[in-house]
Amino acid sequence: MIAARLPVQRPSNARVLIVDGEGNIEHKARSEFAELLRPDDVVVANDAATLPASLFGQHSRTGRRIEIRLAGRDSLDEIRYFSALVFGEGDFHTPTENRSKPPALKRGDRLELGRLRGTVVRLLNHPRFILLQFEGSPQEIWEGLARHGRPIQYAHVPTPLAVWDTWTPIAGRPVAFEPPSAGFVLDWSMLASISARKIRFGTITHAAGVSSTGDPELDVLLPFPEPYRIPRSTALMIKHAQASRGRIIAIGTTVARALEHTAAVFDGLVPFGERLATQRLGASSRLRIVDAILSGAHERGSSHYELLRAFVDDETLSRIDHELNTRDYRTHEFGDSVFLERAAHQTRSAPRSSAAA
Amino acid sequence: MKIHHKSVDSILSPLSPLVAPTDDQPRNPFTDTRVAITGGTSGLGLSLVRELLDRGAKVALVARSRDRVECVVQELPAAHGVVGDVSRKEDIHPITMQIVGALGGLDVLINNASDLGPIPLQLLGDTECEDLERTLATNFLGPFRLTKAMLGSLAASARECRGAVVVNVSSDAAVIAYPRWGSYGSSKAALLHLSRIWDEELSSEGVRVLSIDPGDMDTPLHAAAVPDADRSSLKRPEVAARELADTVAAVLSQRTEAIVQEEIG
């Protein structure tokens, strides 16, 4: 695979590798994604907008330049407390894993981030992973983030990303720390086409977290806990799909994580509400809700890749890797896609009852 | 008060069929409705902020002047003030982020901020291109960009049967060719047609786009355009705000009635 270096959400030559439930592989233009859908399917996407989560500034005690990357929070409404990664001098042109370290951080250290002022509440079991508290009113914090923050950048995209590069067409509440990039495939014309074919489209709002910390010790903890909200309309669609045996198709790993988290908590049901996803999906996970996933073409070893192991076995994944590599699929946020149906032997478990949601 | 296309009575939500009112005590359709108003520190915009707060809405207002935004928020602490210029492309996402972030979503967007064009009003032949560009940026491109940036939130609102209404504040100058109103009138005509097309295109998403002419009002904009106007003949902006709120309420009520029916059903 090769890195997608241009921040174009829907390049005309984008492709999708398709794997059906029997493990058969084919290739299509990604613009034909809607043709993969069937009546009674429910398509669920993450409508989170992306926060400008990269904040440059100064560590007050030492006067040294730092970059903060907001990485998590306990709820979608929280605006004062964030978990955050801290980097030293430099910028995104240096790969994250090669970035210089920040000064030694201590509880109570003050950080000056443009108009924003913050304090290190404590270290989160790592010298550059902190709980950050912003000062000021919610209005001041929102303005500070909106005006001073920049989207988290990627070393493989040489042109700096603007905020609008990171918002999917359906972006709503600004709660994600990196874009829910599987949703780049969507546009309003596709949604109208889906609607005209009586295929239901719903959303969740999931605070997609950072994809890389630059530190192997922290990377193994990815994805961090992520708050999400399932609205009533989406819960009803899923309930109807479960009753009618329609497929539930997740646009992106965050949707799969959220729906399966709720199903694990509620024994196969998906009631509406806000929750905190804490689990990791992988080869040993039993999928209860999601029948198929549209995701990026991820590299082996990433947390996104691990999640795909819940859908297909390792032999199939190896064949997928081979196809992606030999056909020069593009990886990362602005790259090509894969569409995986859950392996046929993994039948969807029935919900406890049909009375919920 | 003129709605330039589709009477409110004809507005149906494609997701939630309209049903006849059955509730003896109708709900206030603005309760907890999340509303954003541009140009919210004077004239019709400020009156709308007051009116909708009174009706129980969660309101964010946008204006260019920090001093005036802070002044309004001091008077109306329940309002969320955002400093920004809708005519600037770079301001659109920061404005959107602050509004949707603070309100937790968006149900109603009122594109009210307007630029009159050159003052005093000029014949088109005497209008500087830059003045026309500025007017179009505020009155046409700004509402387009802001609506586009908020479309995900509005569509989510529609899916949750919360309403999803965009109001583009228009003028009779959008349909009548008044001499010397070329910049303003042509920008409002463009906005009117944009509203019509967008209303058609978004009907499948359940998002309504209305173009509403509130009539000649006693506002700073009107005073700049017609300095010697008889102010007693002009509509008070608070009256226009009440009428506009009633129109939006009628659309939102259809959503409320549908929810009631769903809950009963």
C-alpha cells in the first residue's frame, strides 16, 4: 500500500476492496458503494465533526515550546477536562514517533496555548500523557479551541490540513479528535440515492480518538475510551433491522465499536443513549450487531486493523493485505476503502428480546 | 411577513407524516430547540434572540463586533455569543464549531446578517465591484457556507424529529427591481433562489429551508438605506421577530405533533 498524500475526501479514482461473507474478494470504484447496499439494510455512520485538537503553545515553567494533542474526554459534553498528549518542539513534518520530547511535566504545571490557559491536573501513567484542565468559561474555551486549534496533522500529508479537510459532509457535533474518515465516502447525492432505494441511514456521534501517540507503550492502549451517543432514531432503525434480518452496515470502526459496546452492555440490544466505549474489538470478539463494515485500507498492527479481525479470519486478512499491496491501494485517512462482510460462520446472535430501544 | 415559497401549511416532514393536532395543550415548539441567529446584536436579529429566549429556546448569536456580542450576552446571559464574520470563509467553521459545540447540536439556523451595499445607495453603474462582492459575501455566500457547514447537524436534527429549519431572511428587494438597491436586491434574489433549490434538495433529508421577508422594519439597516423614512410607518423589529418566530413555530409544531402521535401510537 502507499500513503494517501492529498487531503481529498472523495478522489474520483478511489477504490473499495470488497470481501463477501464467503471470503471472496472483488474490487470496485468507491463511488459505487451505494450499489453494495440492499433494501432492508441499515447504514450507520459517525456524524462527529473533528475538533481542532492540536494546540501549540508554551510550557510556562520552562518557557519551552510544546504541542498539545487533545486525545480523550469522559463525556461528549465535557469541555474543561481532556486527556492529552504532549510533544516538544517541532511539527507534523516530523513523524509522530520521532517528535522531540516535551519538558518534564509535573502536576500543576501551567500551559499557555494561544488564548487558552490550562493546567496539568496529573500525569496519566506516562511522562507525556496528561489530564489537562482548561481555565475560563465554556464560551471562552470553545472560542479558544475554534480560533487557536488546528486539526491534528499527518506527516504523510505534506500540505497542512484545514478544519474543513477533516469534516465529513455529515459532520455535526465537534467531538472527534481525528476525523471519522470512513465517512469521507459519503456525500449528499449518495445519501439521496440510498434514501430513494428505501435503505435506512442513521448516525451515531462518536468521539473518535487519536490514531497514533508516537509511543509504543501508549499505542498499545489505543483506542482510548471514547464517549458516544446513539440517538433514538438510529436505535429504532437497528431494532427494525434486527427484526427484519436486514444487514447493519457500519461506516467506520468507531461505529462498530460503539454499537458492539452497547450490545455487550445490553445483551444484544441497542437502546439509545450516551455511553463510554472502553472495549477493544479484535479476533476474539463476538459481533452481535454489525454485519458489514466500510473502513479505510489500514496497515497491519494498527488498532483499526485489529478491529477488522473481528469480521474476517487471519487467512482472509492476509489475502486482503496481498491484494491491497499488489494493487497499490492507498492507505491512511484520505486513502481507499475496504468493505468487509462478517464471515458467514459468524452468525449474528439474536437479541434478548425485541422490546427494547 | 412574506414567505417566498411554499406556504408553511404545505410543509411536511418526509420522515414524520403530519397528523391532526390531538393535544388540548399544545407543546411549546421552541422548548429546548437549539437556534443560531446571525447578525444577532441589532435590529431583527437582536429581537429574535430576545423572542426565542423568551419562548424557551437555547440560542446562540453571531456578530462581528466583540463589544456588541459581549453587551448582548451581558443583557441576556442565557444566550451564547460568538464573534465572527459570516462573509469570511475562514470564520465559517470556527463559528459553526462554537455554536454546535455549545448547544450540543442545531435545529434552527436563521441567516439574518445582511450587508446593504454601498451607502448611500448607488446606481449599479456607480457601484464598485468590491462593494458588490462584499454584499454577496455577506448576504449570499455566507448563508450558503454556514448552512453547508451546519448541514450535518441539521440533518441529524431532522432524523431525531427535532425540526431542522433554515430561515434565510429576505426582502421585497429580492423580487422587485428597485433602482439603487442593486447590490442588496441582487444578493437577496440570489439567496431567495438558493433557498428554493435547497428546500427542494433537502426535502428528502427532512430539512426545511424558508425564505422569509419580514417587511420594512425600523432598524439600523433601513435607516442607513432610507435616512429620511417616516419611522412611524415602519414595523417594529420585535413585531417582525414575533411573526417570524410564529412561522418557524408552525413548522416545528408539525414535528411536535408527529412525535406526540408516535408516542401515542
